[in-house]
Amino acid sequence: MTTYDHTPAGTPEPGNGEYAVAVLYLDDHLRITYTPQPASAAVRLIGELDAANHRAAADTLRLAGRDDDPLVIDCENLSFVDVAGLRMLIDLCRDGRARIDNPPAQMLRLLQLIGLTLG
């Protein structure tokens, strides 16, 4: 189930007390939220990114980018990422229009195992 739900400011995000302006994607395992940042589009991935939802997440992330501003993808709150999800994120970053922030340790380990880097 994909949901594009503009929630009022006041939806707390995990971690540092920031507030999401919109929930861009929501399924049983993954939530993608948007928080405005100066000169960038910032999204946060929360939950599990895997073969079941990586295509829908990729479509959502492509739409979240703003013109020439970079898309910042915060992965700190991902509890699981499989190879399909990781490859999708790497593909989004390949052209320099997106970057990954705060990759969790298990994501870095998976990158190491398959011989890829984020940057």
C-alpha cells in the first residue's frame, strides 16, 4: 500500500526531535518522510527496505527530489536493508543528485560484503 499523505507539522520523527512535514510513502515495513532543509530535499527512511518495497521506494525518492537541489536520504532509522534495497539507493546516488546520510552499521557491512561504496 502506497500512501502520499501530507501530515501537519507535528508528526515527530525518531531521533533528534525534528518534525516531518509529509509522509511520502507508507507500507507495513517502511515509512518515507520529508522534512524541508535549506537547499536540499531531505527524506528519512524508517523501517525495512527490501525486495518487497524497493521499487515503490525508488519511485517515491525520485519524485522527492527538487530541481537542482540534492536529495539527502537519511538512513539512520533503517532496521534492515537487503541487497535489492541497497542497490536501489546506490543507483539513486550514482549521478550525484542524491546522497546517503547516516548509514547504519549493518548497511555498511552489506556494502563491504558486496564490494560497493556509497561515495
